[in-house]
Amino acid sequence: MKINKCKTGALLIGVTLVAMGLHAGAFRASAPLVLTDSVDTNQVDKANNVVDEVIWVVGDEPILKSEVEIMKLQGEAEGMKWDGDPECVLPEQIAVQKLFLHQAALDSVEVTESEIAQGVDQQINYWISLPQIGSKEKLEEFQHKSIAQLRQDLHDDYKNRQLVQKMQEKLVGDVKVSPSEVREYFKKLPVDSIPMIPTTVEVEILTQTPKVETEEVNRIKNQLRDYTDRVTKGETSFATLARLYSEDPGSSRQGGELGYMGRGVLDPAFAAVAFNLTDPKKVSKIVESEFGYHIIQLIDRRGDKINCRHILLKPRVSMASIDAAKERLDSIGRDIRKEKFTFEDATAYLSDDKDTKNNHGLMVNSSDNSRTSRFKMKDLPTEVARVVDTMKVGEISAPFQMVNNRGKVVCAIVKLKSRTDEHRATITEDFQTMRDIVIAHRRQEIIHEWVVSKIKNTYVRMNPRYKDCKFKYEGWIK
């Protein structure tokens, strides 16, 4: 289920933490969350219990040997490859982080407690979703800590990460380049250094949602009423039932808990009921959303956000309903091919897809930084990509079955509007992509220059054994 429509990521306006040498491990000042069985946890314990040593001082902030050892172990667990000797790379990463945090404090950059709580919850939810974990209890067992302790450990880590990202945004957020600058940048590049643009397609889609039989809806509702009755009578807990029966994979492992969310990121029907709950001991009425049918239980309120748990059940669609939807689509496709009406007109009147029907059926590829109608094949839904791969431009597909982004079974036909085969980037066809490359390069230059300038004006002392290191940024050795 995808109730939460917000996205989070480490990408910062074209400059990633990895590109800057600041991978996520650079923010772990406490014991790491080691999430693979390949790591010797005894090594981690030893790293946490060694007699510590101050190996660097940046400004008035020390860097400890244990910080570097823990970062190294966590990086190895995650398959991290360092560009150079990790004994040199990792202290520098921590030092650069401290420069950004110091500047963030000077510039009064802030991260709210609400942002931190939501980010920490999302991180814990991600770890729980990993195959080798799978449940809140397993994570606690693996880490020898309660979820509450993990949240506390992650608090400063997440806060620092956000402060660094916001500081970077402040430094590079206004970078712009002109068309002439883009042309000049690529004019100087050797031909074999100009990036290859993979095959992209534009796809129009028309969907029909198979009807769910009344008997199936009644079965789902009766099941949810039974859950409510069992919780009310004290026979079991809501969280236990959510783990056993909820069909929301993102929250079922955590007893249905969603974490703190505002009204705007929840399905409107779900939010309308959830935000009216006042008694954590009571269970809501049955709610129908775009994802299926729910019952909800309030956990806590924090300002304009609530934390609740829910159980989601999705009605099963019969093969007879699926076949009927495919027959309707097959008829629509025949009429389009006979030119009774266009595919684009058909989507406006006949498609069930709310995201595309008012856009002539054109699918939109959205990311944190852009919206475009062009998709790389790997970015299309799997079922759509499989069909489009064999189509010619202008062709309309046969009906097929797929699961939409709300987790529902739908039937669809698609039209391949355009295909641009893999090619080396050109200004005329790929200006936006080339512009993004130039902007990312400029932002990295600005970040690099800022760090070097900051180093010049910052007190730095390091253990003599680091004097021979090859650092990414010049000026550390005074």
C-alpha cells in the first residue's frame, strides 16, 4: 500500500552525498545498525569498547578512532567501495561533515523535531522491510536494542544529515546555466566522453478496473468487523492482527503502524476518519480508500500529525471480472483502429486512470527534480515495459492485466506515442539532460571550492600518521 505519497532521498539538487564523499555512514557517530549477517558483531562490539584516541581535531570538534572504525565496519557491511585508503578517506569524510554542521549552526539552519521523527521512522521501517529482518521484534533482537532506543540513537544522525543537506542546498540551490554555457561545456568534451542517452519512450494508457463482486466486498467487511470485535473484547491486540492479516506490506510488519503523518500525505478518505479518532482504545469504522478497505486505531497525536495503525484488506477480483474488463478494452481498441475516435479522446471518457485521463492518457515520469513524459524502459511499470518493448510507434496493444501504483488489479491497453533509440547526447535532442549534467558539475565545483575555503580558515590538527594521506580536499595539512 502506498498511503504516504511523499518521497525522501539522499539526492540533493544534483549533488549527492556520495559524490561529495559523504555517504550515509559518515553520519553514524553512535553504534551502527549492522544489517547483514556477514558482519562480525564481535568486531563492532570491540570497536565500541576500545580505549579511544583523538585522531583529528577540526575547529574544536574531535574525531575519534572509534568513529572511523565503526564507519569502516558499516561500510564493509553495505559493500561500500572507497576511492582510496579508507583509513584516510573516512576521517576526511567526518571532518567535512563537521565543516558543514558548523556553518549550518552559524547560519541558523534548522531541522524540526517533526522532520526528524518522520525521517527516523522511515529509516526504521526500511530496515524492518529488509529480507534478513522482516519484523520489529527481529530488528530489536538483531540490535539488542528496543525500537525506542534505536529511535534515540538515530535522532542525532538523521538531524545532522538533514542539516548538511540543507546547508548544501543553501550553497548551490541558485545555480543556473545558460544554453551557451551548456554548449561550451560539451564542446570541450572528447566525443567519447559525451554521455549515451538510453532508449526512451512516451506511452499513453487507458485502463479499466475490473468490478469486485458484492459477495467479495461483504466477505472483506465481515472479516474486518470480526477483527474489530476481537480487539474490543480484549481477545487480542490490533497490532497482532495487523501483523497476521494486513495486506499493507509497508506497515504490517510493524503491527500496522504508519508513523507520524500529516493529513495531506494520506488518502483523503483514510485521513477523514483517522483524524477524527480520539480514543486510542477504540477501532474506527470500516474505511474504503483507493487501496482497499481499512480499520484504523489511533496511537498518538503530535501537533498537526497523527500516528496510527491500520489493517488493510484488498478484495479479490475474479477472473470473470478481469475477462470482462479485457473484452471492453478489446472493443475500445477495435473502434480506435477503425478511426471511430482517437486513443486520446477515448482516455478522457473511458479510462479509469485518474493520473492520466485528463492528459490524453500520457504517462508521466515524476522524480524529485523533474516531470517528463519520457521513460527509460526500466522506469516503466514492469507489465507496461514488457508490452511496449515489442510495439511500433503509433501501435495500440492488446489488453493486458497489471497492478497499478495503488496496488489494485487493473486491465489496460497502451499506445506507443514515440520511441527514441539509444544515442550519444546532442544539444538539439537532449538539451535538458545535458543541462542537468552541467548544473551538477557546477554544483560539485561550488561545494569543493567552499570546503577548501572553509579548511583554510579552520583549525585542523591530525595525528602525524595521516600526514602522508592523499586527501580529496587540499589544505588539511597545515
